[in-house]
Amino acid sequence: MFFYLSVFILIIFLIYTNALTDAPNAISTVVGTKVLKFKNAAFISAIFNLIRNNCYEHF
């Protein structure tokens, strides 16, 4: 039982840390390839993060 609980906690931790690095990776990709300026990329990322947070509150 301890093994399954440990694996479950490890999976939740990995999902959480992966979600923390998604936005910076997306911003650095579009800024590095010069598709968007940093200010525009950060603004778009902030808008979508707000939308995502509002959607998760309802479920």
C-alpha cells in the first residue's frame, strides 16, 4: 500500500512541476524564434492562464 501511495504522490508532483514549466517554455519558444515580442507573448500567456484557472475552478 505504501508503494502505491508513494507512486501516486510522485505522479502528482511530476504533473504539478510539468505544469509550472509549460508557460515559460511556450513564451521562450515564440520569443526565441521571433514570432512574437516578449511583451505580446507574456500578455497572451497571462490571458490563457486566467482562462485556464477559471475553467478549473468550475470542475
